[in-house]
Amino acid sequence: MIIGAAVAGLLVACGGSDAPPPGVPPEDLVGGREARVFYARNCSACHGQEREGRIGPALTPDRLTQERAFYAQTITLGRSGTAMPGWGAQTISGGLSEQEITRLLEWLLEEAPNQ
Ligand code: HEC
């Protein structure tokens, strides 16, 4: 039992090359990843690797000047009629919780690209 638990813990810790480093608090994770890793995997194709914008607009703190709730809604539900998909659990199965979307948004609003 104890050995089994240790092995399971190890597998989780090593699960995937971009798994979060140990010590990142669970409430800081987005889809089981650090926000920047989740962004790189899911958002950068449209919003740019450095959040400089591509198909979608740039997502940098200086550009995101509307209310947080507005952007939270955009990320949760997407924008119909545009390429922006919804990422919330109510929109796609296995989607992000409200807390995860808040964390992702915090990262977009508070941390400069590349951090
Ligand atoms: C398939 C392309 C695509 C992907 C993937 C995508 N977006 Fe978007 N996103 C867009 C487009 C296009 C818009 C602009 C929609 C419009 O015209 O109102 C947008 C708009 C936004 C906005 C609103 C920006 C503003 O200035 O109003 C936010 C915030 C945003 N996206 C966050 C994200 C996040 C976070 C992810 C990843 C979890 C993501 N997007 C993934 C295409 C995408």
C-alpha cells in the first residue's frame, strides 16, 4: 500500500514534460499546469507566444483595460461569431473552473509576457 502510493505520487509528479514544478500551490494551477504553460499550449496559437496577438488580440496587461468580469466571461464562454472558443466547464467538457479562469486572468493581467 505504502509503496503503491509512493509510485502513484511519483507518476503524478513526473506526468508530462511541462508538469508544474513541485511547490506550486494547487490554487495557482490552471488545467493542472502553471498558467503560462496552459497559455502556451492552448492560447498562444491565436494570441501569440509572447501574447503579442495573432488571430486574436494581444493579451498584455496594458491592453486589457476593461473590467475583469468582462474578460472572465470571454474566457469562460468564448465570443460567439468569432474564433474565440469558450474554456469554462459550462462550455466544454473538462473545461476550466471559475477559480482556474480567475487565476489565468490574474496571470494575463499581472505578469508581463515571458514570465
Ligand atoms: C482559435 C483561436 C483562439 C484561441 C485558441 C484562443 N483565443 Fe482568445 N480570442 C480569439 C479571438 C479571435 C478573439 C477576439 C474576439 C472578438 O473579436 O471579440 C479573442 C479574444 C480573447 C479575449 C478578449 C480580448 C479583448 O481585448 O477583448 C481574451 C481575454 C482571450 N481571447 C483569452 C484567451 C485565452 C486565455 C485563451 C486560451 C485559454 C484563448 N483566448 C484562446 C481567438 C482565440
